[in-house]
Amino acid sequence: MTDDRRFEHPATAQSSLSRRDFFKEAGATGLAGAAVPLTTFSGTAPARRADGTPEQIHLTWGEDPATTVIVSWASPAQAVNPRVSLQHPSGAPRIVHALQRCYTDGLNGQTVFTYHARLEHLTPGRRYRYCVTADNDSNHQEPFTASFQTAPRGPAPFRWTSYGDLATPVTSWALSSPQSRHAVAAVERFQPLFHLLNGDLCYANLNPASQPAVWADFGNNVQLSAANRPWMPCPGNHEIEFNNGPLGLDAYRTRYTLPHNGTAFQGLWYRFQVGSALFISLSADDVIYQDSGAFVAGPLPLQPAPSTGHPPIEPGTSIYIRGYSGGEQTRWLEQTLSAAASDPGIDWIIVQMHQDALSSSKNGNGSDKGIRESWLPLFDRYGVDLVLCGHDHDYERSWPVRGCNHDVGRDADSGATVDTCQPQPVLAAELANGQFDTRLGTIHLILGGGGTSAPLDTFGVNAATGLPQAKVITRSNRPVPAAVPGSFTKHGADALEDAIWSARRDTETGYGVAVFDLDPGVAGGNTSITMRYYHAAGADRVATSSYELFDTLVVTKPRRAAPQP
Ligand SMILES: [Fe+2]
Ligand SMILES: [Fe+2]
């Protein structure tokens, strides 16, 4: 039996699993730990004194990052008069009152209080200092204070960073790891204008009895950076939770205020522009074949706390939301890309999503044909330059790709021909100086090395040729009965293909951070983005604060963005 087959048919016993094995289990079967019922709950959340002290403070961009920043936070209990005081160099501070958004966790019954203050009419490219407080802030004598910088207007150099799959530093939570704290500190060291957090934020759904507590540990860890610069997230499969809204994403949506997309699916996908780059954040659960949200493996049901009023969740239940927007997200994407392609102020289009269209991870999830079918043709048509993902906890960079080869994959079990829509590398996109012209093809980056306890830096190899090989999910993998009576499992990827599109894979560690520096160039010349990937060598064994350069990528094209008048 090969490793691939072991991944596809994981054992159901939990007690003998190592942490790495646990992830494999979680990746294949979602909420594997759900076999433990939540029968120990008293039925009500523990009583708290009315503590409105701000915590989990984080920034996001508004619709226009040059002028609007959102300050969001939570507090242990309901805050009284929650507000931000925006310092002004010439005059009295501006007081901005926050809106409250709450939800009650559908598994343990805890109510979560969050606050969101929209700072508008800011000046582009300027630093602002702010305070967060409330009348019942226990730190009201010395409230939390930090500063941020607004985005530039028009072509200007700037830096952003990115990774996904962060988890928390509290190792009692499933998939959390001390590396998560180092990862946040690494972002601060690089001092980006903002950070892209590519889904699987904290894995709360693998800790069903304690989801709000996991979110709080995540939020307080991230605050070390996210209070100083926007952290822009996209939803991953581990943000999908039982009994928290129709898509399972209410915990995520309550905590984040993100740019409006003009649809009923506010906060799940959005766009924003910084300088000459358009950033598009997508919710790939809408198009992927994988069933990887919350899942009860059994044999026991998942029993929500009595206070929630929710019935037991039976073994074999999973939240599968493929197609949830009825095509609305893809229509929005096409409209957004079409407008960007003809906008002379936009030189670069960068897409962020969680799951992967091009991943050759051996022990992770692999590539999903759903993204290839739904979105890669649009990326080709409108010239997306970079796609930044997570999901597989490793680093992989593709060649520029455009179009696809049909009927070149094979079924993982039978060997029969399968159409995996194998992306085609564009060799001509590599210039003589080693840089890439992304007008000819889109480069995909897997940046899943935030800080989980489960690095996945082992990659597929075609045993016959020694060349890279990828697992591809080409059909849904809903739960099926497992060997243990009353238990369920989900199969992994069903197909294999030669990963002719894979350019670089980090086999040394599954941890790292990507740092992007955009050079707008000058009128009549070229513009470029330099990506440096710093990996945390040795972190697979012992957490480390040391990040060193592993890979450099330069993409370039003629600038078309007009100078700002
Ligand atoms: Fe993940
Ligand atoms: Fe994931």
C-alpha cells in the first residue's frame, strides 16, 4: 500500500495518532475529533463580569485602502460605548463609535461580542495613531494604542506579506503550534503595508467544545501585528463550523469587516486596490469538489450544549457548501476582472484564495479540479498575474500557466484515464534574465506555512520518471462508512497527474512567509513585483524565530498605470 492510498483511507482510531497523522486525518475527514460529544457542558456559558476591555484588535482595509481602515476587536463581555479615538496632528482626536456584532456559538453556547469602527476620509499614504476603548475598559486609564499607515494613491512602491494556515500558539488546541507566534513576529519584522492571510485561520472547528476560545487565542496572537497593519483574510475550510450560520461561517463573518462586494454574501469575497495592484480575495469552498468543512466522523454523535437548543449532529454529517452562491461569486469575479483588465490604473491582478488549483503535496490535499474548471479560464482571459493560496502546509511555486491539457490524468485506484484539466506551463514567459512576464501566464504560489503543528513538506513524485506528480480531486468526496461500525470517513484525491507546472518545492520545511515588493516603475518603462520567500528551516522539528531566504521570484511587464495627477 502506498502512502497515497493510506491518505485516502485513513484509520479512524484517534488515540494512536501522532500530530502529523492527526492532520492527515483532519484533512481527509474534517472534524475528526468530533467523535467526542459535548455532554460535559452545563448548558450555559460561564458567568463573566461585564468586562468591555478590548482584545483581539485587528485592522482591515475598507473599500478604498487609501482612505478607509476598519478597527475591529472583541471583548469578554458587552462593551459600553465602544469607540476608537483617532489622533490628529492638528486638532482634537476624532472619536469614531463602533458597531457591535454578536453571535452565539452553536456548539458551546458562548456569546461572542465584537466591535467594528470605520475610520473614513483618511489621507492616502499617511500614518495615524489610534486608541481603542470603552466605558467598561479595565485599561481605560491607559487604553490600547497603536498606529497604522494608509495605502498610497496611484502608482507607488509598497510591500505586502502573505501566508495561510496560521493556527494559534496554544498547543492544547488541535493543529496549534508555537511556530504560530514566530510567524506573526516575522510579519512585523518585514513591516509590510498589509498582510494577506490565506485561510485556515485558527482551526476552531477542530476544537468543537471550545471554538470561541480558539478564536480568542488566535486573535490575541495576531493582534501583535494586525493592530499595526491590515490583515486581509479569506475563508478556509477550517472556518466552516457546525450551527454557526447557513454556511458555517458566522464566526468568521462576525469578526471581520471586509470590503463590500455588492451581493448578499458580504465578507466572503471582495476586492481592493493598492497603488497599481488589484487584490481579489475569493471563497474557493464555493467551487471546489473537496468536502473539507466541519464533519462528524463518529461513532458517537456531536452533542451541542443544551443551551443552544440544537439537536445532536449524527455521525457522517458534513458541511459541504460547493455551489453555495449559485454562481454569484463567479459572475462577480468575471465582472471584476473584466473591469480591471481595461482599467489603465491597474498593472497587476493578484488573487487570494485558500484551496489550491496547482499543488503537488503528497500528504496534503492536492489540486482541486473545481477551481481549474470555474476560475482558471477567467484568470487566463483577463490576465491574473499571481494566485496566492494555502491549504497544503508547504511552499510550492508554479511556472506561469495558461490553458490546460485534457485527458492526461489517471484514476488513483484503477489507472483509467481522467480529465484533470492539467494546467499548461508557458516556457516563453521566462525571460533571459530569469524574470517572468505574467502577461503570458499566471503563477500560483502555495503559502500554507503559517504556523500549524502539521507541516506537509513532502511532495508527490512519479515513480516511473522521478518527476513531480500531483494528486487531483476531480469529484466530491462526501462521507462514506468506515471500517469501524457507525463511523464515517472521506476519501482523498481520486486522480493523479504529472505536475508539469511545478517549478519549485520546499522539501526542507513546511513553514515560511512570502514578502512581495511592488515597484511601479516609471512611465514608458517596466513595473515589477519581487517575491522573496523566507522559510523557517528546522521548524518542522523545533519552533524557531529564524526565517531565511529560500526562493526569489521576479515578475515584470510594461507599466501602463498612469501617474497620479
Ligand atoms: Fe490548513
Ligand atoms: Fe485548508
